[in-house]
Amino acid sequence: MTGSAPVHGTWEPHPAARWEDGFLSGNGHHGALVFGEPNDERVVVTHHTLVRPNGRDPRPPQLAAGLPALQDRLLAGDTTAAESFTDGRPLQWVQPFHPAFQVRLRQASGDCPVYRRDVDFTTGVVRAACTGWTSRVFVSRADDVIVQQVTGPGLTLDIDLDHRLPGAPAGLGVGHGAVLTPEGALLSLRARYPDSDLACTGITLLAVTGGTTTLAPPGAHVEGARSVLLLTRVHRHTGELDVVAEGRALRDLLTEYGELLDRHTASHRTAYERLTLDLAADPAERALPGSELLKRPRSAALLERLFAAGRYHLLSASGLFPPRLTGLWTGDWNTAWSGAFTNDANLNLQAASAAAAALPEVTEAHANLIHRQLPDWRDNARAIFGARGVVAPGHTDGESGHSYHFSREYPLHLWTAGADWLLKPLVDHDETHGTRDPRTTAALAEVALFYEDFLTRTDENGHLVVVPSYSPENRPANASWGTLNAAMDLSAARHALRTAAAYHPGPGADRWQALADRLPPHRINEDGALAEWAWPGLTDSYDHRHLSHLYGVWPLDEITPYDTPGLAAAAHRALELRGAENDSAHGHLHHALIAARLRDGDRVAHALGQVLGGDFFHASLMSAHYPKRDVYNADAAHTLPAVLIEMLVQSTPDRLVLLPALPAAYPSGALRGVRTRFGAEIDLTWSPDGASAVIRPGRTHRVELRTSSGTESLHLVAGEDHVLTLRAW
């Protein structure tokens, strides 16, 4: 290792003129996006509940009565039969995520010869400093409040809450409030959605030390202060919010800034510091601002910082819900793809590192989203498939779990793999911690019940047929989108049934195991690749951003180089043939995750290179969906840590794989604190001379160790460290 340590934060010598470059803080409920000029600092306030009513019809389509006829037509060879299997409604997007308002702090124009802004990942504090003043912002995990403090001699500030952000609808019913208080002032802003009784209201309490406070509607004017402390919350509600009561709640929190910060960091720092990555980067590069590092895509210091930033942003976006497409942040009301939870790829990719990277907070947020929507998932199963159990939607805004976002080209209401895909991170969590969450146990049984009712058709060989079937978001080259036996659907059904059986021993388990055994095997096509559709005659469409058909490789353990080498080779061939389509960040990193499972370090390096060299990251180190920083999106930022962990350490409940796909560009390093699915914590170090690992088992277990040296059996005893030394490779 180098003499210096990896950097756990990032900084810039210039203000953020664009909100996309603003530094971020969050507690999984409230978010703060900090940007602006030195004399006009802006804190955009967000909250996971802020979705704009859009007149959608959230009911799932009532299609169950027509399902048998659709199945007959698809089995008879009608390749377009599913195109008319809808209730005739046009495509409906889920309610779009939006920002609440910005807290603006204006000062008289003045010189700022030395400016610096930074964010400390260990505390979540975003700081900006200029000659004569310093601003600090964080979002408290302890008190669920946005905390901002400005200090300096003789501060003169105009402070107001401003709803005028890009895309704000003209018909918003906006109302401001400002009253003086013993501490300083209480400001409020209500924005009522057009044609709706729903609104969001923000409240900011100002506590001013020194100087005077006067009202300057719609805000307040502070003159000659030494310090101004602002506490901000936002609520989405019906009717009118009791601003006086909310102000009283903020007043009850008032204490010194340091005490507020200490309460917050007690949980935030603990979570963030559980795991670290050191790639032996150049100390001089580690000292660079983020925008300069981004110009060096081959820099180990860049990858270290993006890993750290990814964990920080993922933790900060996870609480009430897991991260949306934009994490927890946006400065624009017109969020791409509604800023939704996109379930068929993006959500799981963003949360992929949660178990291994020791962030159970992310898994709990993921579980929160799932379990509050299970009643809607039951409605989907009944309405569309006439079945018991649950079916997950392709998109959700956090309020509704109904399948109502679908169209001819995106028949997401036909996607039956979603429940297994979304529950897989919860199963990983249970394996990692050696417990079985009763909520997960119950949900798995409901998935199995759905398959009992749904899997009723068979082929000429007696295998069950998944019909209709859908591989997000692709179609066969010679058929329509809704078809038969998508590889993802087969993998999901097998995994769901067998996992449910493991969680529920007894007669039901035997029935579910038998059902899983009747599913057909994967098909290898004429190119030697694992086919995206196992139904004979369906041809692959290779140039696509999604890799749903390789679900059996990642995140499942259905296809591995160790247990199923033939299928693994076919999966690798499918990966080789897969195009990047529109260069979506999630496509490149999904590719890298699968390549790591298949022990292809060169392919991992290439996929990482496409993202690191494609100008995907803003100065904030939040990412974009497309190259050249096109469309603010958290996929790359949040998924990248999972890729780096998978290329270094992989585990199942009975196997440990060390350094399976290490790119040559990173010959030395250390990953400390990674968790395994057999309940151990591992510190791994490597260099050109070899590698070593310290395994700290939490339970006694025998596992298979796989390294470049071969295979051996490890007997791990709870509480006893096990030290491994590996030869150079």
C-alpha cells in the first residue's frame, strides 16, 4: 500500500453553476443538493415522497379471463398474440419525482479570491468556504432534518424559500409564510399541485446568533450576525399543513450545530466506514479535485474515489425507500423516466452491493418498498393472471405497486420474474446475517403460490412453459415482445420455487421443488450462446442494453464456471455477442457484473473503461445515464461499488472466490470489511507478489475456497480468524 490513504470525500475549487454538479447529502428521507454562486448559495430540498399527481389510472388491467386464449395462441405459434393483451389504455407513466424548493442565501456581492467546496463522505457534510464565511449542510439521520449553518463576522444575508426550479408547473398554488420568532424567523412555502388537494409544504427555522433579523417577504433579512443556523423539513400532504406545529417541532430540535452533527454521525459514520477500498493510488492524484480526476479515466485514484462516493450516495439515498433513478436528488421537475423505481434492472443494480458492502440500511430500505406494496402485487396476480400470490410491477413511484405502466413495445405487465428479482437482495441479506426475516419468508411463499397457479401449460416433452413470457426490455428478432420461455423467467421461477421450499420445509416445499424440476433447461443457440428465449425457433436480438437472460449468472448462482461449466461457457458467449445499444451506464455495469462472475477480468476492465472514459460523471460524482453527462441518473454511481467488489470477492452460502476477475490495471490493493453470504467478514490485500486474506467467521461452517491456485476446503470456526496466503498469479 502507499503511504497515504484513499480519500473519503471530494472537493472543487470553483462553485457549482449547474445543479447537476452540486454536492449531495441525504438521510434516505430528505435530500439536499447544494450549488450556486458564493453570493447566492442554493440548497435544493428533496424528499422520497414527492411525486406529482399526473391523472394516472393505477389499477392493473383486468385481463385474467383472456389469459387461456392468449396462451393457446402463443403456443400455437402466433408470435404477435400478446400485442393485443391489454385493456386498451395508452402508456401511463408513474407519478414523476420532483424537487420541493430551494433555500436561497444571498449576500452582497464581494470578492472571493479563495473558494473551496467539499463533501465529507464520513459525515455527509457539504461545505463551502470563501473569504469571510463558511457554509455547512448535512441531512440528519438522527433528527430527519436538513441542517445548514453559515458562520462569519458580520453576516448580512437575505434568506427565502424559492419554488422556481426548472420545470415547475405554472399552475402550482404557491403560498409563502414568514414570521419573526425569538430565535430569528420561521419561513414556510406551500406548493399545491394543479387540480389536486395534494401539496408539499416546506418549513425552515432560522436561529440567528448576533445581529438583527427582520422580515423581507417572502423571506427574512439578517444583518450583522455571527452565525445563522437553518433547520428545514418538507412534507407532502392533503389539505393544509399545521405550520405552527411543524415550527414548534423544529424549535424542539434547536441546539448547537456540533451536537446536531454528532447525533447524525453516530449512525452515518458507522455505516459508511464498515468497508474501504485501497487501490494503491498515486498520493498526488488522490489530492486532486474530482473534476480533475475525472479527466484521468485510467487513474486508480479516480476509481477509489468513485467507489467511496458510490457507497456514500447509496447510503444517503436509502431510508424510507431505496434509491430512485436519480437517487434521492433532482433539481428539475422534469425527471427522466419519472425518476421512478425502475424494477426490471436499475433498482437491483443500484442496490447490488448492499449485502457484501455491509450496508444493511440499503437492504432495509429496499425491503420497505417491497413490503408496503405487497397488497398491490397481489392485485396484479389476480387481475392479470387470475392467480394467487404476487407479481411485481416494472415501475413504481413508491406509492402504488400496481402494474399499470405498460405498452405494446414494453409489455411490462407480462413480466413475471420481477418478484424473485426484487426479493433476491433480501435473501442475500438473510444468508449474510444468518437469519431469516419473517417478512421475506412470507413473501417467498406468495411468489411460489403464484407459480403454482400460473405454470399450468406444458410442451411436447412434458416441460412446463412460461407463457406469456417477457425478457426486459428486448424482443426476439423474429417475434414480438410477449412470447414464451424467456431465460430470465425460467431462472426466476426455478429460483423462487426452490428458495421458497428452503424457507418453508414440509409438504409445500416438496410440491414447489417438484414444480421447479419440471421447468425446461436453458437453450444454447446456433451461435453457441445461451439463448435469451429457450423456446425453439426464437432468434436472439443481440444489440441491447439489458442482459436479463443472464440472470442465472448474476445475481443468481444457477450458472457458474464451477458447477455448470458448459452453461457458463454459453453464457460467456452470449456476453461476447451482446452489444451496448445506446451506451446506457446500467448496461455497461450489468455487463461487468456478469463478466466478473464468469472470471473475465479483461471484459470487466473494458466495461469499466466505457463508463470511466465516457464522461458519465458530474463534478458531484453523481452520474448520468448516457455518455457526455446526458440525463442525471444514479445507476453508474451506485452500481460501480458492486462491480469492484465482485471482481475481488464473491461468495455463496458454501463458496468463497478470491480475486476472480482482477483487471491488470490494479495490481495492488486492499478491500477491508467485505461481507460474505456464509457469515464472515474478510480483509483482502493483494500485490504482484501474492495475496492474503483474513477471514473473520461469524458462524462455524465449511466452505469451498476458489483461487487462481485451485480449490480447497476451509473449515471456519465462529470467532476464530482464519488467515490465507495466496501465491502470485
